[in-house]
Amino acid sequence: MTARKPEEVPEWKKKHVEEVKKMLEQPVSGLIELKGLPSTQFQEIKKKLRGQAKIKVTRKTLIERAIEKADKENVEKLKEHLEGPIGIISSEKDPFILYKTLKRNKSKSKAKTGKEVEEDIVIKKGPTNLQPGPVLGDLQKVGLPAQIEGPKIVIKKDKVLLKKGEKITGDIAGALNTLGLKPLEIGINTKVLLEDGQLYTPEQLDIDEEAFMNQLTLAAQQAVNLSVEAGYPTKQSIEIMLSKAGQQALNLALEANIITKETIELEVSKAGAQANSLHALLKNKGYGENPKKDKDQEDKGG
């Protein structure tokens, strides 16, 4: 009986594995989610990312094989995220910047039944562009506080129609589309990014930049203050410490009446102020107005 020869791996599979391996070994690499992303929009996003990031979609088994071959710290941990329709992304950009770039290239889409919302959908109070008619019942059916006021339908108060993670029902999809709202975002979702052995999830990458910079600035100020108070000189605190020491030395010289180049003008000014105060005090007691009278008082011991 003739033994079966092992099936030879097609060249295109070898090529894909090698391409993905090289992508995984870039400074920043990771997995992206392509669920529900139309092919046309996917190609448009790839074109926009040209020069910033590279994206490749291939079979999951080939990605897994490339992960096994890649020479990068903790790259094997990407296997834990190999679920759903995925692709590979690589870049030389910081992972936070790359995440923000992908997020910025998303576009709004109409509500679709069965889709999960990524954030709370809140309908704000106020007038709509809808005229009274059957649509009023459609809005009220999904719990919206809608009423007729004049020629328009009005939402009387803010209403959370769906919470993050909930799925859109047919009735809610109809109401949102009637209101002309686009609650869904279509684009490339980040699953996980890897840099220097550190894995970053979307929850870690999605930061409020303004709040982060404010916290960073506050931390830097507090560090400088601590350095000054502890008497520990650094590049950032040395000028403040020298200025503080100079002021303390000047105050000490003034209190001790030590004449220096820096204190002479202040001492003269201080002496002048003291003389003026003494003159005013004597004047209040009647001295200085009549020299002869003052002399008589002195002779009498007054």
C-alpha cells in the first residue's frame, strides 16, 4: 500500500503567512474587527490610511500560523482575540494615535434591526420636523414622550431610547429613521493593539485627551512643588529653588540689618520710612512747631 504524500501548502498561503508575519513584527500591530463593514467603505478607509497604516484580511488559520512564526514579544497573546471577522493592522504610529485615526474614519449610519448600539441613544427634547399624523403613534409606541404642538410634533423631555450594548428593535429602528437620526457608526473597530510587548484594548485606548493632558499638567506641577519643598534640585525646580533661596537670604539680611549690595537701597528706604514715622509721632505730640517752646520743655524736664 502506497503511503499518502503530505499535502503541499499552496504558495498563496505561504505568501499570506509571510506577509502577516512581517506586519505583526512592525512597531505597532494588532487585530481589527470588520463586522458589518461594506466592502466599498473598507476599500475607502484603506485608501485614507495609506502611509499611516497597513491592513490585510486573510483566513484566521493563516493569521494564527503567522502569529506562531512572528518574532515579537507577547505576540502569541493575539490568539486570545481571534474571534469574529477580523483583519491585521500594522503601523509605526503610537497605538493611541492609530486608534484615534481609525475612530475618526468611521461614518454615521441609519438604524438597522438587530444591531447593537455602542453608546446610549438619547433623544433630546424639542421640536421635530415631523407634521402631525400616524408617525406620532409610532414615536409614542417606543416610549418617546411625543405630542402635537401647533404644526409640529414635539419631544417633551429627554429620553434614553437605548442603552449601550442593547439591540435595535424593528419599532425603534423605524422611529429613529423617521426622526432622521443615524445612531450607528460604520468603520474599522480596534480589537487589540500590541506595542513593546504591551497589549492595548479599546477601553484603554479610548481616552479623553483634554482630561488626560490636564491631569498630566497637574501631576508635573505637583512634582515640581514636592521637589522644591523637599529641597531636591532638578532641572525643572532648580530656578525656583534658587529664587526662593535668594529671597530668604535677602529677608534674613534685612531682619538682621546686614548691609549688602542687595540690601542697601532697601535699608535706606526702611530708615527713611522709620524717620518719617518718628517725625509724624513727634509732630502729633506738638514737637517741632515751636523750637523755643520745645527747648523750654526740655529744660523743665517736660
